[in-house]
Amino acid sequence: MSQSPRRALIVIDVQNEYFTGNLRIEHPPVSQSLPNITRAMDAAQAKGIPVVVIQHFAPADSPLFARGGEMVELHPEIARRPRDLHVEKTLASALANNELGAWLRERRIDTLSVVGYMTHNCDVSTVLQASHEGWQVELLHDASGSLPYDNAAGSASAEEIHRVMTVVMHSSFAAVASTEQWLAAVENAEELPRDNIYLSNQRAIGKR
């Protein structure tokens, strides 16, 4: 893009479930990611960047994000901050089956800055859909997070999942950066660079 990015900050699912519920974020620790999320929200508010808060809901009898329960509520640090739009969702992507896409286009937003949880589920789903629909996308790797998995396909630690997903996203779909890098880009009205598949692969095979 030749002109300054027209950003919106997309704050995904920063809900009690990930802090004290049945789906606790492990890497990066929430003691690191939550302050970075709130720093990004405060900076966006100060710079006139729209802040969109996403909240995931499941049926009342679900073990996760049960509608009406305490764990589905936004973390207090998110709930008390100003936002320009609040979107409820039931699917992974923040853009799926709701008004968010139209709302962003009405405001001529061209760049989505993604923070929140989980890196490997709702974040990556949002990043992929946004990229395919024509937005530039940014992901703040220290303002997001993952947890470990173990299933029939294998097992992976929270650190492995977060690292692999951010590497993959930066190779094509999003500019993955730290909160500090994002704040500097916002201050300077600059876009963040992302890599590409070819160069990402060439560097990897060059290290063999």
C-alpha cells in the first residue's frame, strides 16, 4: 500500500474462560499477553483507530463459553475499556456470519490488527478469512496465545503451536509483529512488512 494504513484493532475473545476457566492460555503467559492487548487498545483509542471487541458464545450447557455463565464474560480489563463495536460470534472467525465485514468496509478500513485468543484457532481463522477477502492483516504475537493439545493426530505444547502458527501466518497471510513494533508502526502511520512463502522456505533450506 502506498498510503498510510487505515487500521482497525480486532480484539478476539479475551474472556474469562482463557484465564480461570477450562481453556487456560499457556504461551505466551497471560501475564504478558493481556497487558499487551490493553496497551494496543489504549493506543488505538488515542490514535482514533476503531476498536472492535469480539466475544465468543456457546450454548448454555457447553463446557466452554457457556452463555449466561461467568467464564463467557469479557475479562474485566477489556470490558472496562472503550470500544467502537462489540460483536458476538459462535464460529472461529471473527468475520464469519456477522456484520463485522460490512462495518469495516463502511469505514474504509484496509488493515486489520488482530490480538486475543487463541492464536491457532480464532486468530488464525480470522487472519485467513480477512486475507482472502482482501484486507491487509497484522497479528501481534505477544498479544495472543495458545494452549497445548493431545489427540489422535499427535501432541504439541502451547509454545510449539503458537510458534508454528505465527511462522506460517507471517509467511503469507499476515504481518506478525510484537506489540512494540505495532505501536511504532501506528505512531509513524506505517504498514508492517510480512514475508512470503518462497523466501521463508529458501531461508529454511539454506540452514540445513
